Amino acid sequence: MSMYGRDPWGGPLEISHADSATDDDRSRNLDLDRAALSMTSRQLDETQQSWLLAGPGDQGKKKKKYVDLGCLIVSRKLFLWTVGAIVATAALAGLITLIVKTVPRHHRPRPPPDNYTLALHKALMFFNAQRSGPIPKHNNVSWRGNSGMKDGISDPSHGKSLVGGFYDAGDAIKFNFPSSFAMTMLSWSVIEYSAKYEAAGELGHVKEIIKWGVDYLLKTFNSSADTIDRIAAQVGQGDTSGGTSTTPNDHYCWMRPEDIDYPRPVLECHSCSDLAAEMAAALASASIVFKDNKAYSQKLVHGAATLFKFSREQRGRYSGGGSDAAIFYNSTSYWDEFVWGGAWMYLATGNSSFLQLATHPTLAKHAGAFWGGPDYGVLSWDNKLTGAQVLLSRLRLFLSPGYPYEEILRTFHNQTGIIMCSYLPIFNTFNRTKGGLIQLNHGRPQPLQYVVNAAFLAALYSDYLEASDSPGWYCGPNFFPTGVLRDFARTQIDYILGKNPRKMSYVVGFGGRYPKHVHHRGASIPKNGVKSSCKGGWKWRDTKKPNPNTVVGAMVAGPDRHDGFHDVRTNYNYTEPTLVGNAGLVAALVALSGEASGVDKNTMFSAVPPMFPNPPPPPTAWKP
């Protein structure tokens, strides 16, 4: 056993001589070392001091270097590696970017425009060819120029300028009744499908066309007044003598509008409810199109209100009494214009008195809403009831105003469904040609203007149903999906664009084969600086040569009930285009154009206040 004790933790308890110095000795030695170091540091720099203070094991190693970043001290080697990595990454990213920008890109090409969009571009061009007055530089119809520059002023009985507007068809007469309906149809299509117009690049163009038309309508009456007693209904005159008169006028003569030198009388009316209500509809619908231009929109609303007031106070047909208008655009009644105009006035103003009028059962009865007839369900320049029923069905589907309007709105909605059923081939309401063209005018001439209106309404109502989450509608006990209506619209427009037994497009300039002898004075006479006289232009009318000018986008009157068509200039029942026909065509084309369907649900109601008032605020807290 050892003579020394042991540390209970395992170490010997013997005292080492090397460590036997007292605490006082160690303290004195430490003070001497510090003094020596202090004296020495005065002659040594920082690096040398750090070397002297290093332990014996550190003096043989290379000193690590550091970089002071202010808030952080890091190894110099690590710092250099980090900076190098960042620079290399930036250089690589720059190289990749350079390669991406220089290498040719192969984007997936957009699908080509569908036929409806292509035809839409052309159909709108027809309105450029029909302009009267000073032609804008961007009109893009090279063979047209300024014309009708003395309209209104040249008639001493009128004495006010009626320059502007559109010529109705292949002649140079300006009829307010059909041209107003054309503007209403264009405005309706823009309100519903402005996004499609914009996608096609035509929104600015169609709005310019509408403005050209309604600006002229504002000239035909005192639009700044609240009350009027007359409207200029027509400028120019046709041959109403049965061919016995040789007096130069817009039908006897065959002249370019730019060369007209014969008198152009102004026909006024003092009791013309149908015309005034239709003009009110045109201005009211246009006010919604131009709602972002508040001053102009309000000007249109004021003019519409003045016209509608006149239509209600001075009852009568504008074409009554054997007037010149009765030969060309005879109006059968004014009750349908009251319903139609009243609906548009409500949508433009939000004034419920107009809605009360448009939904009055007596008015609907006089307009023919409760009885059939051969032309029931056919929208045209003469019969607006069908359009009014669809328009008011929209109100019920999207806003559901309830009492006291619900009963008649439900009736109109049901009648709209019945009309849509009548368009389907399974029903025998209307005959069809062997090629599939529906005979809405029962085999009478000039069928296409009625067909395009029906195609527009069918496509539009289909979009209404989809927007209201309705998968379809009932025809009696049978349920039909919304796609059936679009199919009907497509088959009819496809027929017009060339899918017919004659493989002919009835829209001039569209497709490889279309009419070349269009009944149109401006298109049939060359622009060569030679002025043709009234009868001198007959040689251009009667020649069998194609027109020297192409009136692009004009939809001609159309084929007969046997799918036959005669491309003869003198036969206007086949080859004459009209404003109303092209307006319906444009509306149908934009409704069918593009890959997606759908309408703008809200713009139509931009002026309509909330149907139900906001609830009153809660009462203040009760205090004892």
C-alpha cells in the first residue's frame, strides 16, 4: 500500500515540486512578464505582437487571414469563394439571357380568324360605302367622295342642313325609318358583345358608324328642344309615278351620288309615332354605347326623350296617306315601336315610367303580342315586337324586377321561348329551302335581311340562357339545350357565306364566288373623272359587265325560295343591299364570332337604378 494518499477522483495526492512555488512567487513572475511585454510592444508591430502571443504550437502554422465587413468578420478565403460564385452565377445568367434573346423564337401561332370574324370586317365596310356628306380620310372606300353637301339647304321649304347620314341601299335616298332601326341593331350588338368587337379590332369602327348615323338623326329635328312638332323623315325621292314620270329623281336617274345635280326634296312629318319612337330607340341605345362620354350620352338621351314624347302626343303612321315612304318602307302600325322604344328609353334613363309603358298589357295587345299571324316572331324594320320581347326577357332573366312588371315580363319571356322554338327545323312554323334557308318572309323576295335578324336573336338568347345558368328551354313538353339555338344561327349564316346549293357567298368580297352585278349606283359607275348625266348612267345600269367598283361587305337581297339567284344588276330583288340587312348581318356575325360565347350582363343596365331600395339604417342604440 502506498504511503501517499490518493485523490478520491483518481489522482495522487502528492505535491509536485515543479509546482511548489508559492502564490506570491507566481504573482511576482506574472507582473514581470507583463512589464517586459509592455516594453517590447513599443517596438513591435501588431503582427509581431500576435506572433509572440501565439502559443508554441501555433508558431509553426500559417496565419489565417480575415476580412472585416463591418458587421461581420469572415475568412478571406471564404469571402473570395463567395464573391467568385456570385460573379460566376451572374455571368452564366447573362449568357443564358443573351442566348434566349438572340435565338429565333418559335411562338405557337394564334389560330386563324374564323369565317364569322373575317366576314365581320367586310360587313362593316359596307357602311363606309353608304356614307353621305363629307367623307373622312380614313373611310377606305377609294371610289367614294363627298356627296349630298347641300341636302336640306337646297330645299327652300326646309332650309336647314341635313348633310350626313347614310344612303339606304343602291340609291341615294336617306330614309330615317330603316336607318334608325339599323343604328338600334348595331348599338344593341355593341352593348352585348363589345369584348368581341374589341377582340376583332372593330370596336372603334362600329362605334364610329353608329355615331355617324345618330349624329345625322339629331339634325332631323330640334334636338335641343323639349317639345317638337315635326321631323324630317326623308331626303331624296323615288319614282312613285309607276314609271310614267321622267322628272329626275333618285330612282329615275342612275348617277354616282357625287355627281347628283337634280333637286333632293325633304319630306317632313307632323304625326309619325312609329318613326319618332324608332328614332328614340336609336338614340337611347346609342347613349348606352357612348355612356363613357357623359356629355354626348346625355345629349342623345335628351333627344330620345323629346322624340318619344312627340311619338306619344302626335299619333299617326309616318307612311300614312299614300306618302312616298309608303312605297318603299310602309309601316303597318306604331304599337310595336311604343313597346320597343319604351324598353330602350327605360334602359337608357332608368325612369320606371318607361318600363310601365313598355309592359302595359293594352300596349302589348295592340302590338300583337297575344295573337299569331304569318309574321309573328319575325324581327324587321317594320315589326319590332320580337326584339322588344327578347330585350325585356333579358330584364327578367338578369334583374327580375318583380311586381308590378312580373306578369307581362313572364308573358314576354314565354313568348320569346315559343319564337325560338319556331326557328327550329323540327317545327313547321316556317318553310325552308332545300338548301336549308329559313323562309321567314314566306317566299317573298329579299329574304336575307329577315334571316340575319333571326340568327342574331337566336345566338343572343342562347347566350342569355347560359349567362343565367339555364341549360336550355322548353318547347311544349320537349327540352332543348342552348346549343341548338347557336346551331340554327350558324347554319343560316353559313348558308349566306357560301354553304348553299350554288356555293355562292351573298356577302360581296367574301369567299371566292360572290355577286358581281350588285344593284348599286356608286359601285356600278367607274370613278374616272367623267360625270354621267341622269339618263347617261343608264348604260352602266344595263351593261352585263361586272361592276367596276367592289362594294365590299354588302349583303345582297338574296336567293329565291328555290335557292335560285340571278346576278343581274337591274333585278334589285336579288342583288340590292340595304342598311337594315347589313346591320342584322353584323349583329349575327359578332354574336357567332370568336371561340367563346357570352354577353356583357351589366353594361345594358348601367343607367338602371337598383330594383329594390336599400334597407333603412338600423335605429340608434336605446338609451335609458
